[in-house]
Amino acid sequence: MPSAPLLQARHLFKRYGDTTVVDDLSFEIAPGECLGVIGPNGAGKTTTIRMCLGLTAPDAGEIVAMDGLAMPRDARAIKAQLGVVSQFDSLDPDFSCAENLVVYARYFGFSRRAFAPKVPQLLDFAALSHKADAKPGELSGGMRRRLSLARALVNDPKLLLLDEPTTGLDPQARHLMWERLQTLLQQGKSILLTTHFMDEAERLCSRLLVIDHGRKIAEGRPRELIAEHLEPDVVEVYGNGALALAASPLRQFAARVEVSGETVFFYTQDARRLLDALAAHGGLRIFHRPANLEDLFLKLTGRQIREDG
Amino acid sequence: MKTADPSPWRPPAITARWWPVFLRNLLVWRKLALPSLIGNIAEPLIWLVAFGYGMGALVGQVQVDGRAVPYILFLASGSICMSAMNAASFEALYSAFSRMHVQKTWDGIMNAPVGLDDVVFAEMAWAAFKSLFTVTAILLVMLGLGISHSPKLLAAWFILAGCGIVFSSIALIFNALAKSYDFFTYYFTLFMTPMMFLSGVFFPLEQLPDAVQAVARWLPLANAVALVRPLFMDQWPAAWLQPALTLAAYAVAAFWAALALTRRRFAA
């Protein structure tokens, strides 16, 4: 028997004034799964997380979590089993790393005495053992994010809600964060993750939810979504005369052709014949690669820059 | 199912989880308590010494309820209420705003099983506590200076605790409405400064025109002074019920309003 979902959102709606920020959004998270929520800025990702936390109430729809508890009615009981890393750090600047964990554990009802043995473990998990007495202001961006993650684990939550946990981090810090999140998934924790990094979504998430303008526009496993919506190969062409190719007979070798700026994108089932044909044209720069999640994302949500993007 | 935000004016839902939030503020403050205490009590004491002894020499005695009292005693009993007001207001405006808006401390706390009502109550209790701490230190210095030895100062201490609650709650209303620190300048110049001069801190209310007096008697600070001053003179306040009820009404109404406006701010 498949186990019941940890969290289920049904037909959520949220309006601010005349703008519908979340529009009939439904999804669920199964135990042990990592669900990625991707969408352009302003797509409704953060509002959805805020509704899952009971910080804002949906105008319609319901959220059920942890065996029949309802948000926002049972907000405290649900949040006792959640761990949250929000988009912006809310660490206490006046406390050391260790104190940040102890103070945060108190909000869950753990006394300093009861919680003290867990502090070294959590700091070790966050690779911050050597910074136990440092204040957040003395830490790098990656260290602060890992401290936020450690803080989200003080109550040994079943489900983690992570809102863009690696935005602004350098590649080393990002890879360390991914490693830690994979460890948590192996331990059986579930994760809901919002991100702008498609490689992050592809690497970590077992399932993806693509939302735009508050609406779900696609849902499924990353590879399956790509196979379903895109041709397997992409050939990017730019340089002298590239733009003219978009309307040339070369089109026949591609299922779809897109022009963005100076570059022509050929989405094709048959890259070999396209590349052979392109070889006849001099002065072009050609980049051939498999279709990826970013292509899918751009196909579904468009290439135009969003207002706050 | 319709689950729109319930009214922000619904009754407070405060649980025991306000305590870890209070404790958090206490722990931060403990790290810099001594310099902060010196800063908090130095200014009121400089005022007291300069005005009390300096002006006191010119003014001599002041008539209170038909009794002549030294100006320093008159001023001390009023200015301690003002200190309670100032300490509570600064904490519940600038410091609370830092935690709420700048550091996002409240957001972090509310990701844990702690509600906004608990957070707002903890901030109110914390600002009131800090105000009482400051006031206690000033009282001790006043005792040392021999300004008053009335045993009824203990009763005054409780009134001053209430005074801290009232002004913390009022300040949290403005905290809930603020977009930046600049907003608090209005509160200080348009509300607190006039109140300071209309509440009988520096001179008896009776000096003011009748119409102004009639308004002034409803100011929270004036009611606090009306209760505390007789206690400094080792007398029980003749009419204690009305000012006590007025202060209690301010505390309840202001806290409720602060909570409702903060809920509205966070629901957006």
C-alpha cells in the first residue's frame, strides 16, 4: 500500500487585490520524496510556501498534512514536524552558531539541557564545528545557509520546506549543500524545494512542479518531463548569418526553431542531418547538446524577462 | 472550502510559547546589559540632578494636593514615569522593528511552532520588563540620593510596571504601522514630547488652561504620574480608581490594537 502523502494541497487560490497569485494549485508530497517547485519570479512559489506554513491563509482550497492535520487550524502541530529554510536568512546576528541552534530549539519546546547534546551533531552536519562560537556575521554565505539548514533540523522534522536554499552561493558551497540534502533524503526525510537552478532541480528532485502565474503548468519526473515536452537534441547556432537560417530550408531538420537575441535554437529529433547541413555554412558557431530542464522551463514559461526578474 | 483570513481583531491566542521568545531577547540583552543600563539611566538622572537641584533652587516648593513638596521630589516622581515611558517606547519601536523588519527574527520564529500572537505578546512583555529594569535602577539611585524614603515606593514600582506595559503596547501599534525607522520620529515629536509636557512631569497640571487640563487628564502618562507622585510623598493617592482604570484600559486597548495591526501586516 502506498503511504499517505505527508502534505497535500488541494485547489489553493490566493489573490492580492486584483492579482491572482496562486490559481487552483494542487500538489502532494509523499514520504521520502523531494518535490521541486520551479517557476519564474512572481510565479507564486513563496506564497505557496507561506500558505503551507499557515503564515497566510488561502482564499480557497485546503492544506492537509501529517495524518489529517489541517493548515492553518493545526498550524502549531504541523510546524512541530516541519523544518524551514526561508529565502532570506533570519539567523540571530547576536548569537553564535551554537547559540542560534539552542535558542531556536526552545521555540519547539526543547530546553537547553535536553538539546545540548544535539548541538555538536548538527554543527558537524553543517560542516560548522570549527565555527561553533562564531556569529553569523563572521560566516560566508554558504556557511550561513548551512547554519539555516542545521537550524531547520533542530526538531528532527519529517518534511523540509526549502525556499531557494542555494541562491547566491558559489559552486563549492552549492555542491556541499546538495550533498547534505541528499544525505537527508537518504535518511528518509522529505523535501519541498523551490529553486531557479535547473541542475539543482534535476539532481535532487524526484518530481517537479512547474508553476507560472500561480498555475501548475507541468508536473512529473524531470527526465520524463523533458522527453514529453522536448525533442532530445538542441543545436544552438550563432555568428554571421545565423539569424537567416531560422527561415531557411534547414528548418526541415528541426521540429521547432526559436530565435533569441543573436542565437537560433534548433530542437531536433535528428541532430546528425542538421549538423551535416550546417557544416556547409561557414562562419557559424555551433553548439550541440541534449535537451535539458532549462529548455523545458523556457519552453513552458517563455523567454521574456519578468517584471521583478 | 472557504478559508479566507479571519478578522485581525479576533481575540488574542497567547500560549506558553511566548516565553522562549522573551528569553531570546533577554539573552541578547544580557550580552550588553551593563553598557545599555548605564546609557538608559544616565540621561534621566542627569535631567533630574540638573533640573531638580538647579531649577529646584529657583522654584523652591511646589503645591501638590495642598501640601508643599520640594521641587526635586515633585520632579523625581514625574520623571520616573517618563523614564518608564521612554525605555518601553524605545525598545518596542526601534528594537522591535529591527527584529521584525530588518533582521527577520520574527519570520524565523514563526517558522517554528510559535504564533504571531505569542511573538507580539513576548515583545510587549520584553519591552515592559526592560522598562521596569531601568526604572528599578533609577529608583535605587533616587533612594541613594535620599529623594524619597517612602515605603510606598514599592506600590509605585508596581504602577511603573503597568506604565511599561501601557507604553510598550502603544509603541507596538506604531511598530505595526511603520515602513522604516523614520516613522518613529513622528511618534516621538507628535505624541511623546507633547505628552511629556502635558502630564505634570515638570510642572503641576493646574498651571495649564482648563481646556488643556481636561484633555491632559486622559493622557496615559498623566494618569501614571497622578498615581506615582503621592506614593513618592508617602501618601496613598486620593483618587486612585479612575487613573488605575484608565491605565488598564489603555493597556488592553493598545495591546489589542497592536496585535490586530501586526496581524494585518503579516497577513499580506
